[in-house]
Amino acid sequence: MRRILALLPEALICVDEREVADYRPLVPERQLIPHPPTENLPQVRNWIIKNIDCRCQVQVDDDLKRVLISDGFSQRATKDPDEIQQILVNAANICADVGIGAFAFTRQANPALARPDEVPFRLVSAISATFGILGPARDRLFDERFLGRDDFDWTMRTLIEDRIVFVDNRVYFDHGPTFAGRGGNVGIVDQRGFDNASRLLKQLYGSAIEFSAVRFAAKKNVSANSKTGMVLRVERRQSSVYC
């Protein structure tokens, strides 16, 4: 909490009502928002969507460590709360100006890995641990069937309905390796539930979505640097101009 509030000092901290006493010593009263007991992350995200009233909602996982910024030639890290807030405001303003319902940031810590045609922005990518929703996506809920994969399903439905997601490839919100920490979603999602969610995604979206192998770092004989990968292919359908 000390770290996340240093990076985002005005953030609302949404916690299970059973844990409010644990957070109260570190979180200002006006920023501590209790939610009813939940069983998984999609339920928490949906409660926030339904109950936090704002034009643009930015959800940030609490394991954020820093933000990396690239200008295409070099990269620097920032922990400046004003700079981080401005990055989020800029993304929200871009989406509001052009009518896009969701924004996120690069999933690659190394900007050199980005494709040349996706610099500085891309329009087809999965949301992740830091994302914003507004306009047509503001009331779109997460599906609880996809434990550990709910963000991917949400992204696919957004691409179907809204066509694009705005992703700023110049900025990386560093949350550390996927599923390598302790507590939080890692303590809720097990390998079986994660694999079931992956299979269901393939059944629904076929070859439009592909994954690299993922194993939980909490398991024995598993590298703490395990990563998740995702490939999206979107086919556009355009009516004849003569119709």
C-alpha cells in the first residue's frame, strides 16, 4: 500500500470488507472503499464497474512497481505520481476524443520487441493489469468463467463490439512477472481453473487467440519468470458500398 499510494496518491483502494481493518492504518479513510466478500477477481472488477461512478475508470492492480517510458530510442523509469497520472489522463483524453472505449499499455517491458508498425500505438491488444474504460466499454462486465483469463475474454468481446482497443506502446506499467507473486489473484486461481479458462477461450474464439505455455511460479520446478503470451487476429467485415 505504501508503494502504490506513492505512485498513485489519489487512488481509491478497493478491498474486501473483511480486510478493511488491515488496510486502515495505511490508507486514508476517504480512499478506502470496502466491497462485499468476493470469490474471484472478475467479481471484484465487476463490483468496481457497477459501484464507482466516474466518466473514465482506470483499474490498476496493487502490485505496480514503476512505469517505464520509451521514446523509441531510449527508455527510462519513473515513479513520479504527477507524470504517471498525466500518462493516464492523456490516454483517457485520446480515447474520449476519437470515441474509443478502452485503453491499455504495452505488455512488453523491452520496447525493441515491438513491431515497427505498432510504434508508438497499436489498436489490437489485450488489456492487462493497468487499463481504462470509458464510453461504450464503461459498463461492460467481466465473465467469471475465465479465472486468470478474464481480461482476455473481455478484450475479445470489446474488439467484437467496439472494433479496437487503444494501446500506448511507449509506456509499460511494471507489475512484475505474471502469476509470480503471492496473495491476491495468485492465491485464488489454480492451474486447473486457469487451464479450463484457456480451453474455453479457444472454443469461443478459435484461431483468433493463441497462448504460450503458462505455469504458476508458486509451483515447484517452475521458473519465476514464466510469462503469458497472447496473439489476436481480427477479421474485418465490410458491407458493400452499393448496399
